[in-house]
Amino acid sequence: MSKRDELMTVPEILTELGGVSLRTFYRWREIGKAPKGFKLPNGEIRVYRSDFEAWLETLREAA
């Protein structure tokens, strides 16, 4: 993770994934298949862009 690594919101992640539903994203989190992220005190989830990109790469390799 770099100093300038951007924090992504769930809506940003869903947009980048091309329309994956919010329900699907949270189901992936429940079963441990979503990108690594963390909850803010207000309950919102954030994911570092580098973690999101690494997660995408693992999906590409598995395909």
C-alpha cells in the first residue's frame, strides 16, 4: 500500500465491477470472497485501491 493509495467506497467498487449488486457484494463479504476492506466508525466500508486491484488480479488468474 502506498502513501497515496486511494480509499474506495462500495458504490465505486460496484461501478468498477460493471454493475455488481450491493447484495452480491455483501454476500461475497460474508463468505470471504470480497476484496479486503474495513469498516469506518459510521459503518461504511472502505477498500484500498491496491487491495481491490490485487483481488481483481487473483480473479483473473483463477479464470
